[in-house]
Amino acid sequence: MGGTNRPPPSGQGRPVVAVLGTGTMGEAMARNIAAAGVGLRAWNRNRATAEPLADVGAAVCDTPA
């Protein structure tokens, strides 16, 4: 089975979550992730849709990569 729930290797700090697609559902999920104190990166095809998440600490990315 895949190890998607593995903790980060020692020395790398806290995990970061990427949200790809920040429409109605994605934005709400991203805000909850940020409220939990988890590092957050957000991307949307239309950057302006993801920009409001910067207010909650998200790094808004230009590409999904």
C-alpha cells in the first residue's frame, strides 16, 4: 500500500498541503486547513480566485507543480 500518511522525514518540519482548485468547495477546505495551522499552498486556473486565501496564510502558486 502507498504511504500517503507518513510523517515528514526528520528535519523537514511540518507538512504542507496543496489545494488545487479553489472554487466553492476548495476554498472552504483550504480555509479549514489553514485554521488547523497546517502549511498551505493554493492554486487555481484563475489566480484571482485563489488570491483571497493569502489572507489566511496560503502561498498562492502560479502552477500546480
